[in-house]
Amino acid sequence: MRSFTLRGLTLYLPEAALKGNLERALSSGRYENHEADALLMHVRPGDRLLDLGAGLGFICALAARVLGEGAVFGVEAGPETVKLARKNLVANGFPGVKLMRGKVVGEGEGEVEFGQRPAFWASALKGPDGWPENAEVIRVPARPIGKLLARVAPTVISCDIEGGELGVLCQSLPGVRLVVVETHPQVYGPKGVERITTALHGQGFAAAEGAKKDTLVFLRL
């Protein structure tokens, strides 16, 4: 098991998961740094965070330092990744952060297919060119965004779900004042990014400070 320290938090993950650019991102502190910068810029005490695509638990832990662990909730599709995120949250002193296993969807119930890859961070939905290379297609619980919002009542959404955000963020987001999303134009193209932006603008959100590259930030006016 390897460990990396980012912003005062220690993240643990197995050696086998360190593939591609992940080790470099963790070692340099670039892992999820755009999302982290945006959240720390805008999150304030009293907020409640819903992290869609919790990964290693880094964003959840970062938010828990500001908001308290009882105000942070995460959803992660990969079964092994959920276990790893829980271990990281406990190791950093936030056992009370609630994590749910499943794939966030705009609509629908039951189960959905998910492409689990040996490099967990590259797991994804089926894209226009099929499943990612080396993906094991598994079935995971569907977590419709409407039910998550009703259950958690978040004021802030952080979203990195490998293309699934196109169907999720076009839904109504009552009670949410801040959205930080890593977009994936390689999955749905510039028109998909435009659809997300248009949908959020239609709900009273406007582009806010902190956007970098494919990470966009929206505040409700």
C-alpha cells in the first residue's frame, strides 16, 4: 500500500492502482487540484456537500475539514474504490462521512452497467466507441440524482463521473447553490459541455471564479 500527502491529507492506495498518470498527479499534488481549489474558494460553513464520483475520498475529506463530517456525502460506483475511500476517510479522522455505492444517473432505478478498470480512476460508462479498454462490465445500483437531492439536501455538488454528468446536471437541482464539475468533452464533445452550461444557466446558475481547463464552476444567482 502506497501513501501520498495532499493538502495535509494522507491518501492510501494499492501499488497495482498506480497506473498511467495517477502516480505523477498524486506525487506532484495535482490530483483533483482544480476541483479542490474551486471548492475551497466557494464553500462556507453551513454548506452540505454531495460528491458525485468520490474516488479516493480526497474531496470528501477536504470538505469535511471545513464543513464537518456530518455535512459531507459521497457516491462512488466502483466497489473496491468505495472501500478504499472509506479507509482513507477513517485514516484522516472523518469516519462519519457517508459514502454510497452506485452510479449517479439522471433518471431510472434498479441497476446500471459500469466499466470497472484495473486503474480505478479510468473506470467509466460506455462511450460512443464502446467500453474502455480492459474494462470489466459490472452492474451497480443506480442512484438517481433526484432521490439523492431529497435524501442529502446538499447546497454544493462536486461532480466527476466520467461523462455521466451530461445526464445528471441537466436535471433540476433544487437547493443547490454551487456546482463544481469536471467535464469530459472527449466523451460527449463541445456540444455536451454546452448542454450542461445551458441547463445550469436555465436554473439560475452563472459561471463563477475558479474554473480551470475542463473544470467548470457555477453559482446560483
